[in-house]
Amino acid sequence: MRLGLPSVTRSWRHACLAAAVGLSPAAAYGQATAEEKVAAEALFDEGKRLLTEGQLAQACEKLEQSQRIDAAVGTLLYLAECFEKSGRTASAWATFREASSAARASGQADRARIGQERASRLESRLVRLTIRVDNDNAGVDGFQVKRRGEIIPKGLWGVPVPVDPGEQLIEAAAPGYQPYSQRITVDKQSGTATVPALIKAVSSEPAISKAPPPPPPAAPMSPSLPSPDEPPRPSSAQSVAGIALGVVGLVGIGAGTYFGLHARAKNNDAKDLCPVPPKCPTQDGADLGDQANRAAVLSNVTFAVGGAALVAGGLLLLTAPTRRHQSGLDVRFVPVAGARELGAQVAGSF
């Protein structure tokens, strides 16, 4: 049967050691309910049976559960023995010391002596882990160091703390910094783990480039008024029409010239074959005469059309004065009509 004890206040050092080896704080002594005591007794009996059979992992688990529900010195002594047989020397050493302290506080001198002796025998087998932290981390807000998931108080940084042999996971983290982790195996010899200065984390969000501010709205442009020395600008449609008619006129005059020359050539050929017109002794001469007449008609028509178009285009351009370009060149179409000539000239000034 287990022996329950009144509440015991553990020293700061002992509490830190218990946390260092991974022990959970025990329930307050003597504060369990009747149902909790029954459950704790059942777990205690099952833990002792498993310990006797050598099923150490299950035995330690049952005894830990019993101690959490209803703390007792007897449970602590059996749990410490289970830890020792499992090779968890630091856990066994801390638990024996806790049992000795609790027994001494409750007047159980024999159990206090047993716990102290068992803890003393384990001291020579303890391995210790020293966790050193770079000084730059001390000023980082929210910085924490953990060993096997348990936070290491700042007071234990750089202090050799007994640990159970095996692999130890050291982690360090702080908001806004890249986390750090290290695995170190502490077996038969003590070890040291060093936590370097954490590196600031790079933001994963894409950088948002600031677009340049939009240019100020342009002031409304007032319509430019022609200066007294500058003639009014011509209508673009009138200028285009004038130029188009001028081109048509030039093409018509060119065609008229061609047909006129063609008619003259055919007429000369016809005169060679028909010396006495209008009758021609040969059919070829008559055909040449007809061709000359048709060419003459086409020449007259195209000359007339071309001349009219050229004159009309020139009038349109003349009535719409052209604007001088930046180069300073002023170009004008000037129609030319007379008794013996019909055409156009291109005039300009610089």
C-alpha cells in the first residue's frame, strides 16, 4: 500500500532539475479525491506487476500516471527504480531526490535515507548536457530554447544539467527569425550544445513595387489663334480635294498628249497611202485614217477632262492657302492655261 504525504514545496533547483530530465510536476500530496485514490492505487499495483515482469516501459508509464493522480512517496521510489532499470539515470536520480525530500518532510526517516542513498549512488553515472546560447539572442523578443520540447529557463543556459543518455533535440525560435534545431547524442560522456545567433527570416510575400504617382492632369489647351502675319489654315478636306483634282488633271493631260501624238502618227501613215483624201485607193489607208480620227477624239476628250480637273484643283488650293511647315517651305499648285498651252506648275517659296 502506498503512503500519501502532505503537500511539499520543492526547492527551485530541484524543480529545474525535474524539468530538465522531463518529469511532469506531481500532483499536490494528499489532495486527491476518493475516486482518484482508487484509480491511483490500481495504476500503482499494475505498475509494480509490470516492473517485476521486466516490462519497464509500460511499468514506468503506469507509475507516472498513478503519481500524477495521487502523489505518494512509495510511488516515487518505485518510479525511480523503474527509471534506473530503464537506463534513464538522470530521471531516476531526480526522482529519488524528490522521494527523499518528500519523505523527510513527512517524518519518514527510513524512506528519506533510502531515497538519498539511491540518488548518491547514481551521481557517478550521470551524464550532463550544457546548452550555451549566443549572447545576441538574449535581446531578441520572444526567444526560447527547448530541449525535447521542454522550455529551458534562462537561468539554466550554460549550466551542466543531468540528462538521460541518448539523443537530445535542441530547438531555438523567436518571432521573425529562422528557427534553429540541433540533435546531439549524450551517452557515456557529457556534451555541449551551442545555439548560434538566430538569422532574421526573409519574408515570403512578394515585394510590392510602388508605382510612380500618376502625372498631373494636363491643362486644357486653348485653341491657338493665327497671328496677324500668318494666313488662316486651310481645311484639310479642301486641300486633299484640290490635290486629288490636280493629279487627275495631270493624268488627263498626259493621256491627251499620248492620244494626240498617236493620232498624228496614224494620220501621217494614212497620208502616205492616201495622197488624195478623202478617197483612199487602199483599205489600209482608210483604216489608218479611221484610227487617226479616233485617237484625235480621245485626245480632245482627255485634254478637256484633264484641263478642267487641273483648273478646279488649282482653284481649290488657291482659295485655301497652305500652312508653312516647320521647314519653311511653301508649296502651291498653279494652273496654266493659254491659247497654245494647258497645264499646271508647282510653285514654292523658302
